[in-house]
Amino acid sequence: MSRYFIELTQPEIKAQFERHPLVILPCGSVEQHGAHLPTGTDIFAANSVSHAVAEQMDGVVLPGGPLGVTPMHMPYEATISLSPETYQQVVIETCLSTAQHGAKKLLIVNWHEGNSHSLGLAAEKLHRTHGMSVVIAQACYVAEDLWGDECNGLTHAGEIEALAVLPDYGRLVHLDRAEKSSGKRQGEHMDKLRRTRSFVPVLTDIRSIAPTGWYGDPTPATVERGRKMIADVAHAITSEATAIFAQLDKIQGSQAAE
């Protein structure tokens, strides 16, 4: 049986919520990824990881919608960006609909860094105002932790992102067109600055990271290695999210009883 909400029937979803009221929201973006990866790379990656997680955690994958908060990529025609306020409201209303039908736990699987702040605010409201138990998994960072050494880090439109798309959306990947990568040194330096916990620079244009819009080397990516990476990322998210939800149940359950 598919785990995608929009592929299931009403009775199947009803039975799913009665058995295990967990919904998984994949989050990504529509933005340029050079000439070799599709504009939907981030949401495709989030969907693939989310479906694998749903099978392991017995959940259902919501139609997260492809759009995200990505103004940094707007200099390129292939990008569509929502405002943070609009994006937060879409996330809240999507998940709130499922809460009204019995979903109690929400796992957000995010592949796009630009969504992070908005997702945090939306998750806070879904928890405090609507009572959902929420965990956010930054799937792109999990992939970097597990596969970064092998793939020369998490680069925009580089090997990790190619691996995330190839297994399920291979027809959209054109590794033979992977030309004009920006210099790795500048890209790594700027990405390191924006991913630190201590300081967060605000960047207005992806070209400040990669003058050609992307950097890295996606050509070593294969379908087989992509399947392995997705499985590794899904397993790591499943393991950690399961433990966190159990802890939340314990803490929030005891607080409710007081």
C-alpha cells in the first residue's frame, strides 16, 4: 500500500489514523539546481525520504506541496518562492486539517534550509495552539552527517542532492549536463558560515555562495548509491524521531495529568 495521503482512499486514511495517528510532512522548494537537476530536487528528496520513513514508522505522507521559502534563488528563472508568512500558514492549515481528523503526531521532514525558521514557528503553533506532538527532521543535514565525507559535503546541486533524486525521479536527472560548477572553495566557505550555530549571515543571492548558481560534483552519483543513502537517512530519522516522540509522550503525558 502506498504511504502517500493523496493516493489513499478515505477508508484507508481513517483506518490509518485509528491504528497510528502519525502524519509526515515533506518540505522542500522549487528552485534552480543547475542544468542537471530538476527544480523540484528538494521536494523530491523530501518525498523519497518521507515515504521510506512512513513505512518504518507506520505513518502517512502528507501532500507537502513543492513550494518553500527560497528568495536567495530568485535571480534565476527556475525559482518560485513563498513569503515566510504564507509558507507558515500553508503548513499550519495542512497539518491542522489532519489533526481535526485524528492525527496526533507530526514529523516534518525538511530538505530545504530556507524553510527552517518558518517551520519552527509553524511547528510551535501547531503544538501550543492545536495540541499536536511535533518533531522536525532536517533531512538534508542528516544526509550530510551520514554521507558528507563520501560525497564531499552537502553542496547545492552536488552529489548528495543527485543521490536523493536519482532512485525515484531518475528521468529528470541529466548528469551529462553537469557543467560550469562554481569553485568548491568559495561555496564551502560560505556554506560553513551560514550553517554555524553561533552566527547566521543573511545572504540575498545564491551567487554569493556559487557564482554559477551551484557547486560540487554530482557525476559520481548512481541509482544504487542513491537508494542506499535514502535508506540510511530514513533509518536514522526513524530511529531518532521514534525516541523523541516516546520522550515527548512521557513528558507531555505527565504534564497533562498534573
